[in-house]
Amino acid sequence: MATPVDDTQGIAALAAGTPAYRRLTLAMLFAGFATFSTLYAVQPLLPLLAAHYALNAEAASLAVSAATGPLAFGILIAGALSDRVGRRSLMVAAMMSAGVLTVAAAVAPGWYALLALRLLAGLTLAGVPAVAMAYVAEEVDAASVGSAMGLYIAGSALGGMGGRLVASGVAAMTDWRWALAAVGLTGLVMADIFRRLAPTSRRFVASSGSWLTLLRGAAPLFRDAGLRLLYAEAFILMGVFVTVYNYVGFHLLGPPYSLGQGAVGAVFLLYALGSVSSGWFGALAGRVGRRKIFWIPTVILMVGVALTAARPLWIVVLGIAVVTVGFFGAHSIASAWVGRRGGAARGQAAAWYLFFYYLGSSVLGSAGGVAWTHAGWLGVVGFCLVLGGLALVGGLLLRRVEPLPAEPVVPRVVEA
């Protein structure tokens, strides 16, 4: 099989089946795991943090939001930074720094010190999702990019679930400090494996373009009605998803369930349904059309939220599973749609999508805590149903947006 060569640099791209390609794809799996395990590991620990620092739920949720908010803004500058310092080196630095900061958070002397360390961890982690696609696209030939990014996305899903499970398991046996330390050390090991496996960038060419390229390029993107609606969908849907998972621990640890920390952590196994759901809805959207079915997973998410209002534990767990299926289905369709409507500016379009995605996690994830504090779990359900209704309206409006001319399918830009 002939090896593709980049005409501008004369350096061969990595093709599927070669040892270097296998190393890169495996490295991307570890990159996804390290990033998202570190980012969301504190989520099942929120009740423990609230008890330790005498906080209410909305204040405790800042342990999540303090990382996802800076990550949202960091994504907008990390890509420009990688144009100067290189993709691989920035990814290694980001994962290593986040691991060290997570270990440091485990021994933080107070609540505000912990929040500051989480903020810095979120900011440094932006160097992975913002750069991963560019690194793979530069080093791998076009025909093999899809499978390489697929392993990164798989690692992201596994990391999001694995980090939560590790934190819950360790906390159940010891306490939240040991749980954070375990996640941070695991992240450092994963980062070192990535460093050893990931091939050195051979096709990277440093850019001398303006630091404001992304912001200047945003104007035409935001003139597109479809992209504006999709960015709103990312903000709202991620807000619902994170809100449910942020406060379900408080709900299940208290009466009438009074579950243990380990049992509550097991709920995060439902996260695995996201991998199945995103693939299934993504394929269905490719056959039927995104605008025709986008509202369906949104409705599924709302049904799941409503089910969690029931009293029987098995219905609550079923509802969380349905929420997970609906969210990842909608996210899969929306992220692919952004790539389609972004055209030649797909990279910038994806960066803005991820910005609103993580901003929704930060802002709405914490706002849901107000509903919990004032009205308990039913308040959270009502808050999420209102947001879900807005997302459904946006999905119906997307059906009326003028479609673009048909073109070949492009890789999705999904992040877990």
C-alpha cells in the first residue's frame, strides 16, 4: 500500500497498519482517559466535600465548575498556542500539569485553595481537547484519521466514567483526599504513557499568525443561524446532563435511599451507555438526516429527567440511564452538525462548540445547585425540564434552518 505524502512538507503521513500509527492511536486512548478522568473525578465527591467544608450543594458544585469554566475559555487560546509550541508537547504539558495539580488539590489546606487548584487544572486541561484533533490530522493520512480520533473519543468516555468510579471507590474505603490523590497519580501515569507512545510531531510547522485568529474568524460562524442554535444546544444540554450527575449523589445518599458512597459511585457506570448511544444516533442521523431526528434524543433526555422524580430507586436509576442515552445521542448529532455547517472553518466551529459545551457545564451545573438547595431533587428535576424544553424548541427551530448543499461525511468532533 502506498504511503501518502504531504505535498507541502514532503513528509510521509502515518498510515493505518504501521507501527507508528498504532502507537499514536493507543496514545490518544490514554490522552482521552487522562484528561476526562481528571476533569470530572470530583463529581461523585461533592457530597463529601460539602460535609467536610460545611457547604451547601451549590457551593460544593464549584469544585466541578471551577475546572470546566476555565477549560471552556482555555480551549479558545490553546489552539493558537499549539500553533506556536507544537501539538504533542502542549498535550504532554497539559496532562502532566493537571495530574500534579490534582494531587496538590488532595492536600489543599482549605476550600478556596482547592478551588484555585481545580481552576488551574481546568485551564491546563484545555490543551488536550483543543489540540487533539489538529495533532491527529497533521500526523495521520486522511483515510486513517477517523479511527485514530475514535480511540481518543473512546478514551474520553472511559476516562469520564473511570475517574468517577476510581474516586468513588477510593473515597468509600478512605476519604475524598485519598480519592483525589489516586485520580491525580493515575492521570500522571497515563500522561507518561502518552509521552512515551505518541510519535514526535514530524509535520508540524509553527505559525506566526495572529493570536486573535479564532476570535476574528468567529464573525462568519455566528452569522449562521444553524451554528448559533447548535451552540445554544451545547450550552443547555450539557447543563442538564451535568446538573443531574452533580446532584444525584446528594439525592441518593440522603433519605429515603441512604445509599453508601460506593453504591452511588456505581451509578456512574451508566456513563458507558453514552458510547453506545452516540454511535447509534450518529449512524441514524447519517441515514435519516440530522434535522429530522435531533429532537428525538432531546425528548428522551427529558423523559429520563422526569423518571428520576419517581420514588422507587430502580426508576430513579432507569431515569439516569435514559438521561445519559438522550444526552449523548443529541451531543453526537449536534457536534457532527457543527462540523458540517462550519465548512472550511470546521476547526474554529468545533472550538466554539466546545466552548459553549463546557460553559454550560460550569454555569448551569452550578445554577442547578440553587434548585437543589431551595426545592430538593424535585427542584432539580423542574430546573432540568425547563432547560430541556428550551433545547427542544431549539431542535425544532433547527428543522427550519436552510440546509447546506450535500457533501461527503466528515469526522465528528465529539468530546465526552
